[in-house]
Amino acid sequence: MAEPTNGVIHLPRNKKSIANELLLEHCSVAYQPMQLVNSRRFIGVEIFARWSHPHYGELSAPELIELAEERGIIDEVTVRILQQALPEFKLLCEHDADLNLSVNVSPASFQHPNFLTVLIEQCEQHGIHPNQLILEFPESVVFNQINHFIGLLEKFRKAGFKVALDDFGTADATATIIAQMHLHQIKVDISVIANIHTSKEAEFLTKAVMLLAHQTGVLVTAEGIEDIATLNTVAELGFDIIQGFQISRPLSIAELSTWVAENKNPQTA
């Protein structure tokens, strides 16, 4: 029998035995708030996939995505997540029409010829304008498939979607590549932010991307802000947007509504 830890029973499971129907049926969404650095104004959320089952336990987002990609149902998982997130986001926008919803896009989905059509249909169905969605792509994928990627990216931009380069600092994207992508946002990876006080390399990388971004009008987000000291440092360096546990952990929609109400008039850091 599984041993309880802190009141939670961790059940043994074989994730390969989870049927596709169960993968889709038990998907859910969590929302992590993002704020402007200086004003601490709430500007939107990033959505995270969650999966939980009474017998199989939980799958992390990477495990869920890996299984969905292996089985060729990543588009269906993405649609299931959007079908929950978009109407909830629409209600959130009733109080602030300028909010953005950031969505991590699987490289597999991005390359499927009908995925753009599916995204547009979901936005139309739920009354969301494409320019409210920020599609996030990891730096490693961009760097490894740059020529193919930039061509595809243009189609999404023409449809009105914004694009963010995620996990910046984990691969080797160059200034030339970044300039070609016409980004809305660059998200500096948590591994860089965590070492910003102690690593000259992290400091140099951060200053370089800040210079490039501000010359081209791209917003820069610091991911993984977990304490006040780091928040103050990224503010001093000129970051535009912050997210992380210091601001808020990922929340259910009910928790997010409470968080928004409590942070209507934030104090600047």
C-alpha cells in the first residue's frame, strides 16, 4: 500500500497505461498572474496544463505533453485546455479588456497545418480577439528549426496572435534570429533569473537581452521571481514584466478571481 506523505497518498502508476480518453477527460487549467514591474499592475496570465486522476495520481505538465505528443493527440489536449481557459479568461476581461492570455504551444502542434485554423476557431467561439493571446515557444525549438520556424511564425502573426520567445537563456538564439522573429515578448528563463545575483554570465546575458529588446520594442519578462531581492534586482535592470511565486503561484480560476480583487491597487516594489 502507498505510504501517505503530509496527508497525501502517492499511488504507484504506469503513465503509459493511461488511455487517451482519460488524458483528455482529466485535463484542467491553472493560471499564473503576470504584472508590470514598476506599477505592479495585473496585465494577464499564463496558463498551465494540469492532470489529476483518483487512481493514477497526477501528471506534471511535461509528462502530459510528452504523452500527448507520443500518441498524436497534442492538438486535442491543447483544444481541451483552451475550451476551459478561454471562457474563464473572457469573464476576467469583463473587468479589464486589455488582459493577455499566454499559452505554451507544443512544437508538434505548431507544425500541424490545421492548428492555426483551430486556434482562430476557438477564439471566435469564445469571443476572444487573437491579439489577446500570446503564443509562447521555447528558445531551443526556435534555434534548432529557425528557418522553418520563422516562415510558420509569420502566418500566426498575420492572424493577429502575439508571439513570445520562452525559456530564453537555455539555448543559443542570436540577436539576428530574435530580430527576424518580430517578437512581442522575451521571457528570460528561471535558471537565469535564479542566478542573477551570483553569476556574471547570467548578469551579462540579462543585460544583453535587455539592450536588444528595448532597441526593438520587445517586452522582457522575468520568470520565476521567488523573493523580494530578485524582484528588486530585475526592476533595477529594467525588466518590463514579472511572474513567479513572489507574485503568485498558479491558481484555479476561483483563486485567481480572489487574487485579482485583492491586488486591484498594488503598491510598487
